[in-house]
Amino acid sequence: MLQLSEEIRNAKTIGIGGHIRPDGDCVGSCMALYLYLKKCMPSDAEIAVYFEKPSDIFNTIKDISEIRTEAEEGKQFDLFFVLDCEGSRLGFAEKLFRQAKKKINIDHHISSNGCGDLNYVDANASSTSELVYDLLEKEWIDEEIAKALYIGIIHDTGVFQYSNTSPKTLRIAADLVSYGFDFSALIEKTFYEKTYLQNQIMGRALLESIMFLDGRCIVSCLDRKVMQFYNVTAADLDGIVSHLRNIRDVECAIFMYETDILEYKVSMRSTDKVDVARIASFFGGGGHKKAAGCTMSGTFHDVVNNLSVHIEKQLNEEEN
Ligand code: 5GP
Ligand code: MN
């Protein structure tokens, strides 16, 4: 296994990057590693963390205001960590990763092949936060680091509901809550609580959803005009796709929103019967077996037709 203390020992500058449209696991794992390195590295070491400005719900994480949302020109880090994604999903921070002297990739996506010189990639882990926890020397963990990791784990496991939750995940969570933060409030504030507008847009998406393949699939789509009407951005749409998936008899749910003319960001959720990571990867995206995404071109109907061919094939294979 990767020995973190060995790798950071001789680095004077360390960068950390997370993926575009950062989710809870991305934010939690990056910030936990950032807080940890700031604590255990000598004071003259430069530690920097890069990802897009996340949702305000993550403001409870210590030093979140220190994230860098732009990459410095020509900067070369001694060591660069790529968390919760591959190098190609880093967005603006990708050039920092490419230029770094040494790269370490920590990820749990089944579609991830390991883009670093060193890789700690395990598709069986619930979250990247769980993998970061594995690597930290426990005597340096404090309440703020524990809280960031806990946020990452609850977001990627749907508060320990999804099948990626293992006994190990729960043991780690038990250790993390022993640091004393208010985990109950954290779950409420960062996972369940939604604004009125977020609830309204969710209602609209559910209302306009369409079943197909004999009710085994469901799709809903929001175009930019509707998003503008409700004054919401992509970050306000979290949770819609899992609501669609929760409908009885649905094996695969698709939620998509318009990102550009004839371009959609697609999120998929499934049961055991459909491997959505395979479908998303086919269309240039990735993810996990039961939760994956990609960006697709064409009209709404083009996208649904293209996806449904793959879904139907898998459902038929499953039956035969
Ligand atoms: P979500 O549907 O919540 O955006 O993403 C579900 C899972 O699929 C997450 O683990 C996310 O990282 C992954 N994912 C979503 N969109 C993409 C994409 O465009 N490319 C890749 N490689 N993974 C994605
Ligand atoms: Mn993740």
C-alpha cells in the first residue's frame, strides 16, 4: 500500500486537485488531505488545494475558503494528488497535474485506471474519503479532518444506504464520529436539507418525468430556460436522480439537464440489473456500477434513444 509519509517527506510543494462539479466526496477528501498536510508538514512547505467553488453547504468545513479556483501559470508542484477522479476530469487544475514532478492518484471509480505515478485506486471502497482515511497517520487526525472525511463518506454512500457501504466503511465512520463533531446536524445540513427552490425544481423534474421500457426506466430532463426560471444551477439538482430511482419497479433512472445547445449532462442510477458505469463509459463518462454520468450531444430524444438501446440490452441479458 502507498506509504503517504514516505511520499510527502521530501516534497516542498504539494498540490491537491478534485474533479469538476465537485461533490461531497470530492470536497471532503480534498479538504481532509489538505488540512492533514498543513498540520503535519513543516511550516515552510506550500500546500494548495484546487477545485471549483462548491455548494455553500460545505462552508462548515475548516479552511474551505482557502481553495484555489484558478491554476497559476507554469506552476510545478513537487507532488500533486488527484482525488476522486482521473487527471482528465480535473478541469482547470489539469495542467498543474500534468506539470507536477510526481503524481499520486487516489480514487474509487470503477472506470478509473490510475493516472498517477503512484495509485491508490480501489473500486470496492465506498468513497475516496475512505481511501484517504486509510492513508493518514491516525495521531494527526483531529475533529476538523474527521468531519471532512465523514462528509465525504455520507455523501457517496447516501448516508450509509448504498451497497458500497461495507463493514469497513462503518468502522471508519465510527472512528470519525468519536472525534466529537455533531454528525446528526452534519447529515441534516449537508445531505437532506434543501432550499425551497431546490425542492421546487425537484418537484418539476418528478412531475415531468417519463417512464419507458415498461416502467423499468424513467427519465427526466430540465432545459436551461426552466433552470433560469427557478434561478437554479447544476449544484441545486443533486438528489433528483436518486428520487427517480426510488420509484417502485424502476431499474434505471436518468436525469439530464441542458448545459449548452444540444448538449446535456446525464446522471444515471440503477439497481443490480443495469451497470450504468458501462453505459456512461461508452459515452465518454464514467462512475460506478449503480451511479454514473456522462455528457451527451443531440436532442433530448437522441440522448434517450441512445441510452435506452444499452439499458434494454442489459435488461434483456439479465433475463436470459
Ligand atoms: P452524478 O450522477 O452524481 O453526477 O455522478 C455519479 C457518479 O458518476 C460519480 O461518481 C461521478 O464522479 C461519476 N461521473 C458523473 N459524470 C461523469 C463524467 O462525465 N465522467 C466521469 N468519468 N465520471 C462521471
Ligand atoms: Mn467519490
